[in-house]
Amino acid sequence: MTASWKRRDFLSTIALFGAGIGSALAAPARPSAAEPAMAPAAAAAPFPRPSAVPANRSQLISLLAAACEIEHSVSCIYLYAASSLKTWESDGLPADKRALVSAWSAELHRIAREEMYHLVQGWNLLTAVGGTPYCLHPNFPQGADFTPVGVPLMLESVSRDCLQRCVTFERPGDGDQPDTVAELYDLIEAGFRNLADRQLFVGNPVLQADPLLSGFSELVPVTDLESALKACEIVKLQGEGTEDDRSTSHYGTFSRLLQEYDQELASGASATDLAYPCISSPSVRNRGDFGAAGHTVIQDEDSAAAAALFESSYALMLQILQHSFTTQDRSAEESARHAQQSYMLMKEVIGPLGEQLCRLPSGIPGLNAGPCYGLFRQVSLPADAALADQLIRERFGELGQEAALLAAARPELEVLTSSADMLTMLGQI
């Protein structure tokens, strides 16, 4: 290990949920007589649609946290959709069709990466005004009234409805009510302008992630009004494009993918020819703190155990991520270690497991399982670096043992064996 990893590689790995696809064998969905288990928990409280310009620091920080929550949520949504596509050779698509859906997958991963850039940019905006990086998101699904932009949040396979929802989410604003992501950032910009002369920028510049360290060349360190407005404009440009050119924006890309998808259906393909039919917003089990009515419990025991491993690995990644960007006094060696742990966790465990889960049975007739992105009473790692490292290594060891037990039960799923080896190794560096 060298200090060359540092924070640049750490941040750049945020977008690699779906990278490093392993050689795991696809397992066909096996029907069972079980019925979908719909969670009885009440949905999270609706987010009030913002309509007024933030009048103080607290209101601006709250709006920025909402933006971070949205960026994180849609990244998970896009990655779930990408995982459902039949991109593996063992999925059985003809070469030309597999090339097409692989191109769709690449676009979904590109947009998910840019959403994670938006999240990191949101951290810079938060930190600049005295906040801290906000790493959480609500559990799925959430209704249209949960977010300021009025679009449901749910994990689902690629389908026409899924792509249409992505188009709607990324749509350009109409200048009326702030019900798009771009208009949410318009309101944030107005808040910065409104509060700029009130000693707004009180954050420690040392905590700003910059382009060199982050791996995101477009990232703007925020220290004043000019840099804050520039940051917001870049986010809006990537999302909706301009009136003259929306071709590579998220809105333009999803509009094109929807058109290509419709062309495939018109030519005789079915939805299940292109993507696995996975359960919507899967969860490992019912629990009272889930906070999302309507999630679907994975009923196949082996698949649920694999989903629990995915979920625990994802939670550990977020803990390391949050610790790295809220702790100032870290050595280069500590930064390098956290970067390597995060990168390999994302590339060799979370990504391959997510795709494998879309190829495993859910225990519900006609539906496969899928990766769970559930978060439960997430506790931050302690500021003490030595203690944090001890807890990180301990958790890696526990997850490695869990993965090894799963691999022994399902030796045909190579991703479980490789995950066990990787998790164990990461706890030793």
C-alpha cells in the first residue's frame, strides 16, 4: 500500500457499485408457493415541498441535506436497474442484443457515477456553510410526496415504467413550482444569494474535497458565493442539459434509452428478454424501523442471506465513507488504507453481489431477488483513528465469515467464494 491512493481513489470508488462483474453463475428463478410479504411498517414522513427561499442557515442546510438524500437515492435506483439487465454471457441473449443491453448498463452506471458526484458536491456545499456530509437515504420504496420533486423512489428492474420514471425524475423544470431536481437547486442557489452577506461560509476549507483528491474533475471546492453557484450550475447542467443540447444529460440519455427500449418491444422482444423480473424494493426481512411500507421481503432463504451480506457490506462502505470525510487528522497511511478497503469492497463484493442477486430466486413465483440498500440506525465510526480501524477490521472479519458460510452452502455461486476471500483480506490490511 502506498499513500498514492489517498482521497482521490477513495472518492472515485463511490460510483463503482456495479463495477468488476465476476464470473458467478446465473441462477434461474425458482417458483415457490409463497406469496409476496408486504411490510406493514408505516412510510417515512413526507418531505414538505419547498416553496420559499431559505431564510437562514438551518433552512439552507436542510435543503442541501434533502438534495444529498435524493442524489444518493437515485444512484441506488439506477444501479439496481443496471444490475437487472441481462449483460452476462450466461444470461443467454444473442450477441447483438447483449451488446445493446450492455450499452444501456454502461449508461446507467455513468449516470449513477454522476449522481454520486452530485452527492459529493452536496457535501462540499454543506461543509462550506457549517454542515457535515450527509450520507443517508430513506429505505425503499417511498411515495411521490416524500421528496421535494414529487417522484416515487423505488428499486425495480428495467422496464418501460422504470425508464419513464427516470425520464420524469430528470426532466427540465418549467419555471413554475419547484418540483424537479434542477428547480430544487434553483432554490438552493437563491438561498445562497439570500444569505451570502451573513457570514454564511464558515466551514473549514480543509474539509473541502477538491478535483485532484476526489477523482471528479468537475468537482468545485466551495468557499464563497461564486463557487457555490458554480457548483449548483454544473449539477443542473449534467441533469437536464440546456435548451439547445440535452443529448448527454441525464434527461436526454434516459429519453434515448426509453426510445430504444420501445423499439425493442416493437420488434418483438419482451421485457423479460432484456432484464430479469426482480421484486420491487426488496428487503431481507420485516423490521419495525424500516420506515417504508410496500417493500417486498425476499423469501428464498439462500437469496435472503446473500442479500443480507450485500446490505451489510453496503452499510460498512457508508461508515468508512462518512468517517473518511468527517475526520480531519488522518495520516496518509490511513487515507490509503480506507481508500483501498472501499475500492475493493465496491468493486469485488458489492457490485458482483448486486448483479448475482438479480439472478437468484426470490421465493415468489415468477420473480427474482435483487440487491437491498436498506439502512438501519446507522452509527458513525468513532473519531479516534485507531479505534475506528479496529472496528472496521472486526466488521470485515465478521462479514468474511458470513460469506464463507454462504459459499459452503452454495459452492456453484463463485461470487460468494470470491466475496468471502476479499472481505477476509480487507480486514487484514
